Amino acid sequence: MAIESIIVLLIIGLIAGWLAGKIMRGAGFGLVGNIVVGIVGAFIGSYVLGALGVGLGGGIISAIVGATLGAVILLFIIGLIKR
């Protein structure tokens, strides 16, 4: 994996984690935590969207949307476990 790909992955993870934290109201975990939530959310989002047969297309915006969806799902599950 090239360094540019890693940087893009981190940026998408950061944006998706931040957006998911805003959507879930206060569920953010700081800079590093948001990156981790966004990256894990990208895997969850791609799995869920693939299982549903939904394709968002290509590009950075669709990657951010899919990762944000997965990150929201992840934060929801974390919220259930914390209770």
C-alpha cells in the first residue's frame, strides 16, 4: 500500500468518524478515536451496503458516505454496550 493510499484512508476515516460523532450527538472519541471509528466504520459500511446490494459508486464522497454509515452503526453498537 502506497503512502498516498494510507493518507487518503486516514483522511476518510477522520471525516467519517467526525461526521458519525456529530450524527450520534457527542459520541466522538477525539482525533485518534474518530479515525479508528471511521476506518472500522468503512469496513462495516462496505459489508452492510454489499449485503443489501446497494452500490454508492466510486470516489471519495461515496467512500465517506459509506464509512460514515458504518461508523454510525459502530457508535450505536458501542452505545448499547456501554449502557
